[in-house]
Amino acid sequence: MRRLHSGFLSSGIALTLLALLGVMAIAAGARAERIKDLASVQGVRANQLIGYGLVVGLDGSGDQTTQTPFTVQSLTSMLGQLGVNLPPGTNLQLKNVAAVMMTGQLPAFSQPGQTIDVTVSSMGNAKSLRGGTLLLSPLKGADGQTYAMAQGNVLVGGVGASSAGGSSVQINHLSVGRIIGGATIERAVATQLGQDGYIYLGLNTTDFTTTRRVVDGINRKFGDGIASAIDARMIQVAAPTERDRRVEFLAHVEEIDITPAESPARVIVNARTGSVIMNNRVTIDTCAISHGNLSVVITSEPIISQPGPLSGGTTVQANREQIEIRQDKGALTMVRGANLADVVKALNSIGATPQDLLAILQAMKAAGALRADLEII
């Protein structure tokens, strides 16, 4: 018998967690934060890199070359560049080679000769990259230019084992690994730190209040007129033109403490996991809610059909499935919440599970009773 139920977690545990998160949000909202944590300097950014390569030295866990012809093509091309010419029509049956995609980030101000980390991901049907070595491969940017060269031993955090009978066990993921410092930067990306005597700070979130407080904080420390707000996210700051003084100036700006504005009331709902997170600004207007749980019960019974004597037929086994839908009665409940604790208490009184809350919150938002932005991810 299989039972499919709408709930994921007990409502008491889930909503108690919401209350704890709300208390943490209240405590965090009153604490000052550095401008370094609230904003970033325009132009100071990382660049994504991507590349294709081969991992060799696998213990029989590589690509099945009959199903991944690009692995054989890549290997043949690489051997040709190394002076090894295979006879035409050679059918390579390799088990210790895997085709992979490489990804990495080129940090701002990085220079040739520095190293970056590389993530290596199997793109074929390799069972594991554990113990493999990435051969020298280029990492390219969005413009198609090569910015780094990667090579090294792949570190895989998982482990797995299998038997000839088909039994297997696996811990963590085996088809993705990492090479710490595995790529050497070959080309730098010019980073322009401000222009025309100004630098620009971009807040991580759009908020007029926080932007105003950042401007006031900078002007209090360096003098009126140094910083001005362009919009709810961008701030223009007058900075020294000399490189050394500009770096020193930015170091002082980043350490200024600012108390950010409280976030707007928001409810985040993850429809895949049933998680519901609220901040401390969420309130509920008076409303009545009635919600019943829906259950689907599927029963499968085997049926044996035997032929008559001397009929020449064969015995056939079939399954007879019975589907039953059950709906629990829901009582009409009056709820009202002036703060997060009241909201949690009100929703607890309904006895709703996190999955039930997905439907309840959407209905409350549509009815205008939920005083918060509802975001479903």
C-alpha cells in the first residue's frame, strides 16, 4: 500500500522554526553593517570562465566510448597534436578517460601567473572522476579568448563501490570534482576603478532608506558633498585621482558602519520542499480559514489467472489497483496576527503542515489578508 499525503513536516516543528528565524531576523536588523557588506564598487567584479578537457587515469570508471563519441574524437585529436597518429578506422575501447567541462572565476585585478580553483564536471556517462588527472586545457571567457590554463589532479569528495552482482553503494557525488589552484592565469582583464574623479557604489539590494544612510555615513566621515545618491541603488563618491590614495580612500569607505533599513514584509515559499520562511514584518489581518487535508491511497493486489486443464495456455499474473481519495474535514478558524509570534500561533492553531501553508498563504494573499510580499521559488 502506498500513501501520498500533502504534508511534509509536523506543523509544530516547522512553525517553531519560523518563530526562531523571526527572532534572529529582529536581532540582525538592529545591528550595524559595514558598507563592504552592503555594497560593491562598480567595475570590481569577477568574470566567468569555461573550458573543455579530458580526465585520464580513472580506474575503469570513465566514459563508455560507444555512447560518447566526442570522448574518442577529443582523445584522437589530442594524440595527433602530440605526434601519435592512429590508423584510420581504429576503434578505441577506453574505460579510464572521461570528457569534462571546466568552470572557474577570474577575480578582479588578477594578474598572469596567479592561480585559481577549477570545478571539473563529467559531461558523458563516466561513473566517477575519483583518482583522475585533468590534462592541460584552456579556460575561455565570454569573448572566446583564453584567460587561463588548467591541469592537475581532480579531488572528489565522494566515494562509491559496486559488486559484479549489481549491488552498489555511493556517498556524495562522484561525477564532479575540484582542483584547488588548478588553473594558471595567462591574461589579465583591465579593471577601471572609477572614472572622472568619481567611484560608484552599487548596493546589493534596492532600498531608498539604506542608500540615504550610506550617503550620510560617507559625508559624515569625509565631509558634505563627497557622496550623493544617483538612485535607490547607485551612489556617486568623489575620490582622489592618485591610485594609491584612491585605494586608501576606498579602504576607509568600506569600514564605515551603517544600520540598514528593515526589509519589507516578505514570505518566501519553496514549492518543491514545502519550506515557508517569514521575516519579522509579516502581519495578518483578521480572516477566517477552513482547510482540509487531501490524501490519496493506492492499493495494489496481485491476481493470478490460470488456464483450464489441457488448454495449452499459460499462467498470467496481473495487478488490480484501487485508488481512494480521502479528504479530512476542516473547521472554520478565525486568525489574526499583529507580529510574527502571533502569525505563528495563528497558523499553528489551524494545524496546517508546510505543504498546506502553500495553498493557505496564496489564498490569504489573494484575499488581501496577508500583509507581505509572497514570493514562490
